[in-house]
Amino acid sequence: HRSEYTLLLNNLENAIALDFHHSLELVFWSDVTLDRIMKANLNGSNVEEVVSTGLESPGGLAIDWIHDKLYWTDSGTSRIEVANLDGTHRKVLLWQNMEKPRAIALHPIEGKIYWTDWGNTPRIEYANMDGSNRRVIADTHLFWPNGLTIDYAGRRMYWVDAKHHVIERADLDGRNRKAVISQGLPHPFAITVFEDSLYWTDWHTKSINSANKFTGKNQEIIRNKLHFPMDIHTLHPQRQPAGQNRCGSNNGGCSHLCLPSNKTYTCACPTVKIKKPKYCLDKFLLFARRTDIRRISFDTEDMSDDVIPLADVRNAVALDWHDKDGYIYWTDVTTDSINRALWNGSKQEVVVDTSLESPAGLAIDWVTNKLYWTDAGTDRIEVSNADGSMRTVLIWENLDRPRDIVVDPIGGLMYWTDWGANPKIERAGMDASSRIVIISSNLTWPNGLAIDYETSRLYWADAGMKTIEFGNFDGSDRQVLIGTQLPHPFGLTVHKDKLYWTDWQSKSIQSADKRTGLGRHTLAENLENLMDIHMFHRHRQTVHNPCSVNNGGCSHLCLLAPAPKASSCACPTGINLLADGKTCTPGMSSFLIFARRTDIRMVSLDIPYFADVVLAVQQLMKNTIAIGSRSQRRFVIYWSDSTLKKISRSNINGTAHEEIISTGEKRSLRLKPCLIYWTDTGTNRIEVANLDGSMRKVLVWQNLDSPRAIALYHEMGYMYWTDWGEHAKLERSAMDGSDRVVLISNNLGWPNGLAIDMAGSQLLWADAHTEVSGENLEQLTHPYGLTLLGSHIYWTDWQSRSIQRADKNTGANTITVRSNLPGLMDIQAVDRERPLGFNKCGRRNGGCTHLCLPRPNGTSCACPTGILLKGDGRSCDDSPETYLLFSNRISVRRISLDTNDHTDVHVPVPELHNVISLDYDSVDGKLYYTDVTLDVIRRADLDGSNMETVISQGLKTTDGLAVDWVARNMYWTDTGRNTIEVARLDGTSRKVLVNNSLDEPRAIAVFPSKGFLFWTDWGHIAKIERSHLDGSDRKVLINTDLGWPNGLTLDYDTRRSERSVSVSRDQASAHTGAAEINQRNHHWRPLQDLLGGRPPGPHRELGPEREAAPDPRQPGLSPVCPDTGSPRPPPPPPSCPSPGRSPSLPPSRLPPPPPLPAFFHSSAHRVVLAGRLSVLQLILIPFSLTISSIPFHSDPHFSSSPLSPPLSLLLFPSSSCPPPAPCPCFSSPLFFSLLSPVEAGVLPSNSFLPTLAARPLDLLDGLAD
């Protein structure tokens, strides 16, 4: 028969061995490509790494289901190892006389382990599960003993031999060996047993087969056409029978491993011996092997190397250790980092990962807890605290590829080797004082260094001279200790009477007597990529620490020094020490600050060397491109991130980080007293705001095409910017955006950086594309950022990945300030001693209530984006008179219609997760919205403050929301529960109005003066319905030619409803339609019909006119309230302005409507557009709709900022109707389609406006007929 299989895990690399834990419902497997042992739940979930280091070819795997242990064979390392099921407490169990162990099986009830070995002498062995009592079961007539399994009930073992094409069996002690099947086995690999049957996999036949376990007969193919079937097991409780747990509930009292052994158990430690019966020691030889760090225990019999479980070790070179806290430290020259972890691999962390290029040497001062290292890329020796803080450069001159370094806290000295053109070994105080060369001859590649305090010797290994030598601490009495059979020594260390070293060429770790060089011994061999080596122990010499009391009197770093000084003080990189020799200056005075995409760095100009320091901001940066800075009382750094689309700031020490502006692609920042200016290439705008991000205003938005750099000349009231567009140019305007002029428009390519030389009255810019000539400019490859300080200009260069400096007047004397810095962006020079200059707006903000902006001839007052300045020229309202309000899931925004820039402004409503629908109440000035992630309905003031939850229970997917501003109720649709509900505006008196024949209700709208409720339904039969506000008299208005009816709005003036709808999923077209609202007739027409595209036809009618019952409610009356059922009396009618037009919009502000697009007049255009829209259907379907009495132009600047897809939009036309006012405040509605060819070409795909609705801001009561 042919059995079906269920896929448990897929997309594996090269899974070989397999086993399971039935009671814990876990499956384990080994992967010989990834060299990993993995586990997952039996349902395929929760895949995790169990063992990820120190594996070379883990071909066998077995689970001890009683004691919860994992055993595996590794033919690459020739070992059998054991660990807990989570990979902890890993131990090499068997290693001697082991060649290529393959299959493994356990008998936890008997405490036995069985395995096959493929080596030169193939055999099958067993031992106790603690590794003791090892014996050979079979070693004859074997060649490739592959699979191995145990029949627990029959007390037999079965194995397959792929070379001899046989399946054999024997008793558990090896007796009564017999062939079960000896024919028809091309290449058997793995085997298992269940009840009376054997099951095995075969590579050649690519099948799973079965046969009787006693006779070998009744063979059949269970499954074929399998690609290289590997290990196989029978998943059943019988395969893991219950047994006694020898270790009991307390792990046998063992601190680490408890391993079963025959009828008892043994306590075991990971790679180290048992000093007391149940506790472990940790003393071992530590060495690096590029991709891992290993240890060899001197306390165990096996002397095997064990991989320390560390993550992401790519190219480890230098090592050291600290016995007090148990940390090991290493450098990685691929990630250019210094890292540390506890000796068991836990608490791994990066200590230093910036401004490193090739950290090849490392040393720990265990007395003062300092970390010293050499960098062959930057040619420096640096020091920091052991955690990486307080980093400073010690030596930067006359270094040429420094390699190894060792420190002598007893003598206050440090030693290092130098691989450069003139190889040497040098010595200096640990504070960099008293530097001298101690060895400078007969050196080629001086590698490892080691200090022996017992003999007062300094040892070194030279890979070029192929020697190990020693001398006194001053270099005298130099002698060769070992001069033969040293192909390529690298790492070197001394412990007690032995010298240990690594050798690249012999791939071994060796030792010899430290005095004579005799007694050479190979500790480990066949180890590729050996690097540094150290002996970890707990007996370092105790030394008096002069820095232990009050940090030696130092404000920052206290470093050991040679006698008689004993210690000295130092400052972090870039900061000078004051004359008292103890205290550091508060910070850098003159420095460069530059952006490098993922971080911000500073280069001090106060010190005699150039070293960059990373701004310690604990905040993710993805693409930081523009920076600015301000010094007033405290120094603050500002930066923009074009990926995260925000502007942030922090103190220079990284504290007080905050986001001040979000959304938009900021390209360049410039700061002047109290203001921040920036360019935005995403929206093609130039904006300004207060330094805290408030009062944001668009200054320039027309005729901009990729604005890039910006520079301010506050004293003159000018701002300058470069434009990268199709026609590159350099422009200038007043700092309020007025008086705009083009300064340069020819011979420009990619104008990048921009700087103003106020002293020289000149403008400087960097162009990354225009070819320039001149003897001093030939080194420019791709300049980006540009700045000026004193007599020099500084710039960043993308191609050379460097910061350059030159004379600002001649361009001569070019030098590289810093190199090897990929991702360089903007750069600014800062002189904190330089005065800020005169602030034109300093006195009472220039008399302005909001923004005061400098101009060449004074200042001007301005209002935040979208708000018009009042007639006094100084003050502003708090919000626009007329604006659109919309949501885009995670934010609520508004677009003013009072100004021409149509910029969206964030309304700071807190805790938004997925806002779908919104409405507003102009009586109380409240915004109401639904959040379908939190399943709540909330409200807040129109400025975003005073947020509160009004409905918090019984909601599932509230897609639609409408506020009855007359009766003070709110209505909502719940697509998840298929209901329409109503409640008072505070959430009380909640009631279900409609809960039958609803299938995904979406948008909802109310007509208080007529007492009508309208909604759309997305269900199987899409429709638009209407009822009274109490849910009665329900009618279907439209149920044909609808696809996904989304937005819905009402034109109270002409009695029509508007809805945006996708007509058909098959047609894949979308359009906006209108329906006439009448108690007798309900007609809908596509919008192009209403606008004159073609006359309405009879096919648009929904049927004969139906007589509707007269509405007993008068205009302006509220429907029955949910709680009392009694109507509320109408408010007294106020006086209304004369009809004809909106009183708030004078004729001068009403431009004529634009001509209709050809889309509305040509069916051919409709067909083409439908074809184009089919690809964009899911993006461009409008989600809701609004109408406006303001003729709406296709404006390329309208809503052009990058946003998440907006999901709700409201139009707030201004109105002078006094509250309460039942009078209409619209003049003539204009319908428009977001998907006309004009708008489709204007709105970017990620910022189309899928929800619209409309209501006058001050419309407080019902509207008259």
C-alpha cells in the first residue's frame, strides 16, 4: 500500500539525524550544512537552535526521554557529546579511539548508549550514559554501519550496513548476531523498529521500506520517490517506555549535569573536572579560531577543546580575560568590534564597535578595570573602561600597524609589537608616558607578546623569523628560546612553568618549558585559523591600586603609570585636561559634527589628532542625512532621518533625546536662534518651526524640484538653498520665504553642500556631478556635506568615504581628516566660543504671537501652516477656519483650505493604533474616531487634547461612525458583528438599531433635519440603505452596479448622498457616484453623468417610484433617544444669512471650476483607465468621500506629503451661521473623482485620500429643507 505523509517542517538545509521527545512533544534534528542541532514542537512550531557552535558533522542524534538529555555524534570532531535539551551544560562524553561516529541509540532504562563508527576499523560500541564502561559489541564484517535502533521489548539491537547491503541484529551485549535481510538493500541508511516490523530508509531506491523483524519477510515499500531519505523513527509512546529517573527531582544534587550510569548516576561538569563530588572548577586554556572561541580544560582527562557558545563571531583575533567578573574579551576584525561575555558564553555584549578598523591586539588591566587595544587600521593605541566607556586615544604618532599588546599593572607599563616598515617592540607607561623602543633589530612579523613576572621576562613570537624569543623588560639580554620547527607562530602566553603558542601553518597549539624551550608538546592539532591564546585562571597577582581611592582624584579616567608617579588622569577622546592635571573640560569647544546614516559622530579640533566620537544616543538611526546644532545654555544636536521620516534632537552627551517633527523626507537642517529650517525632497518644500517642533510652517512650496542643502544668514535675514531637480539651481529668499530669487542656474549638476563665509562675504557649495578643473580640486570625487570654520573648509566625500579639509580661499593644503567612513552625509563645524549673533526676534518675539521670521529689513510675523495672519499682522488664530480632517491609521491629520500650500498637519491625538473612521461634533469641538486594533470608540478635542474612551466593550470592527450633532448621539457600523448601533455622545444609553440582513456594513451618515440614517454594505450583495434615525422604515436605495461601496456622505443642500464605490471586482474600475435623496424617489448616477459626461439613462433607475410614508418628524427635530424614547425639542431658529453662497468665502476667493477632464466625455478614456487601474485596484479604491462648496482644483501641492494610506477625511468649510443654526451654509456643491486622469496623475500612490466626508465647522443644528 502507499501511505500518505504530513509535512512537519520544510525549507531545511541538510537535515540528517532525527529524534523526538514524546511526552514533551518535541522533535530534534541535526543539520550538517548549517552545523546546527535544532528543535521544534511536534506540530512544527517554535523552531529553535539548541547547539550552534563547535559542530562539524553531527550525523547522529538521540534523546534520553527519562533524564531529558541530548546525545549526539560528530564525525568531524570525532566525539560523542551530551547536553541538556536546551543545549546548556554541554560536555564531551567520549573522544578517545573515536574516528567517525555515525548512528547513536540510547537505552535510558538500562543507562546505556550505543553507537556505530565508520572509521578505519568500523565497529559498534556501547558504554554507560556517563561515558564509563565502554565496550566493543561488533568489529567484524562491518564497513559502513549506518542506522542503529533498539528493540526495547525484545532486548535486541538492529543495524544496517550500506556497503554490505544487510540488516543485522544482535543481543544488547553483542551476542547472537544474525543477518535479518541480506538481499534487495542497495543503500540502507537509517532504521527503526515498531512492534513486529522494521522500517528503514534507502538512498538508492529513495524509499521507506518495511519487513518482519524476526524473519525479514513481508517486505514492502511504504513510500517511494523521496529525495534522499535520511533518519527515521517511529513516533509512539512504546518507543519511549517509562523508566526510573536516577537523578530524581533535584538533578541528583549535581550543580550541572546528572548522567545515568548503569544502576546509578554521575555528576558531570561542562569540560571541567569535579573538584568536590558535585561542584565544578573553571581553569582553562582560551584560544580564538576566527569563527569561534574555544577552551581546553587542564582539569579533565580528555584535554579536548570545547566551543564557548557565542553568537556572531566572524573573525576573532585578539583575546584577554578578567578573573574578577569571569569575563572574556575578544576583538573581531570583520565587524570591527570589541566584545565580551562570561566564560560560559552568557551575557554576551558589544563593548566598542565604533571608529575601529582593525583591532588586532587586546589587553585587560585587571587592577583598574581598563581595556587597552591596538588598531592596525587607524594606527592607534586606545584605552577605555572595561565596559567601553570613557574611551580615549593614548598613542597616535609613529605607529605603523601595531599588533599585539600586553599590560604590566605591577610596573605600570604596557608593551606592544609593531608590524610596519620598521618592525619593533615598544614600551610606555600605561598612561602613554615614557615611551621607548626596546627591540628594533632582527624582527620581521613580531606577533604575540607575553609577560612572565616570575622570571621578569618579556616573550615574543616572530612569524617571519620563525622564532620565540625573550628578553628583560627593557629589551636587554635578548635570547632565542625556540628557533626550530616554528612555521608561523601567532598567539603566545605564559602560565606557571609553561609557554603556550598557536601556529597558523601547523594548525596546532603547542607548549614548551618557558626557561629552556624543551619538552615541546602538542595539545591540539588540525585546528584551522588559530589566533590569540591565553590561560584563564583565578590567581592573578594582587597589586596596590592608586586609582581605588576617589578615582585617583581624576574627574574621568585614572590610568596606572610607572613609578614614582604611579597614576595619572586622562580625558575622553576630544576633551582636554585642565591645568590642574585632574579635571577635564566640560566638552569639546571646537569640533566637526557629521552624519553617517546610522550614527552621528564628532571630531574634536581642540586636540592634536583627529579621532571621531559617536554621539551616544540610545535611539535607532536608519538614514541620518542632515544635522544641525545649537549652543545656548546647553549644546543640542538636531538631525533628520529620511527613512524614519522625522527630525530629532538630543544633548551632546546623548541624553534628553526627543522627536520634534515627524513625517516627511528631511534633507537638510539649519538652525538659527529659536528656529529650525529644513528642506524636504519628498514633499518639495522648505519649512520652518520652533526648536521644539511647534508652530511648523511651510515657507516655500512652489517651483521646487528636489531641494537639498540649506544655509541661513541670520544677520542679513536670508536663506539659501540648492535644488537638485531637472534644472539644478541655487536660490535665495528672505527667511520668511519672500523675495525669492534664483542666484545660479547654469553649470550645476548635483549641488550638495552649502556654506556661507560671512567674513569673506561669499557663498560656497559642493557639486557632486559638475566636472570642475583646477589643480586644487582634482581630489574631489563625490562631495556631499560642506562646512566652514576659521580659514578652512571641510567636506564629506561619498566615494572616498572620507572627511577632507582645505584652505577656504585657495583650496590648497588638502588633508584627510578621517577616512574609512562609509555612509558619510552632512557635516557641520562648531565653535562654541563663537557668539551666536544678534537675534532680531529676541525682544518679545518681535511682537509676534507665533512665529517671528527674520528679513533683510527687519522681521515679519507668521502663523503655523494652514493658518492665516490676522489683520493686525502680528497674531494668529489657533486653527484654520476651513480644513479637511482625515486619518491614516496611526495618526489624525488636517489640511487647511484657507491657504494655498495644502500641507497636512498632525493633530496630536495620543495612542492611535488603527483609526478607520472619524466624525466631529462642532457643538463641543470634539473629534470622534474608531480604533479597530483596540476595538474602542474614542473622542478628543479638535486639537488632540483630552482624549477619552466612550465605548470600550462589545466592539469588533467599527468601520463607520457618524455624529448626530442635533440629538447628541453617535451611530456606528460594526462589520465584525454585522450591527448598527447608537449611543449618546458620552457612550451611555447604547442600543442596537439594526442587526438583521447586514453583511459587512461599512460607511454611515446621518441627516438630522430629515431624521434619516444612511449606510453602505460590503456584503455578498453590495447595497446602500436608509432608515429613520431610530432604525425603522428601512429601505434599500441602491443594490446594483456596486462592488465595494466605501465612503458615504450627504449633500444637505441639494439632498443628495455621495458615495465612493468600486463598481466591480471583475471590471476592476472605480468611480464616485451621487444619489438623489427624496422620500419618493431614490436615484443614483455615476458622477460623470451628473457633470455632463452623458445623459442619465433608464438603466440607472432602480425601479418604479415607491410611495414613502410621510415623515412625522419636523425639520430640526431629533429622533427618539436611545434611553427615554422621547424627542428633544428643537432649538429656536436663529437668523440666517442670505442664501446664494457661503458667507465665509467672498467671491474673490472662489476661482472658477476647472474644466471637466476628457475622462467624463469619452468612453474610450474610461476603458483605458479601467485597464490601467486593474493593477492598482487594491491601492486606489477610494475609502470614503466628501463634497465641498469650494470648487476643488487639481492642485499638485494638495496632500502631496508621504503618508500611510489615509483612511478617513472630513471637510470643514467655514460658516458664519451662528450656533445653533438650522440654515444651510453651502452654496453649490461640486462633485469630483479622485480617480479622474487629472487627480490620478497628481496624488502619489501612497498618499491618495481614501476617505472623505463634509460638514460645516459651525453647523450645529439640523438643516432646512
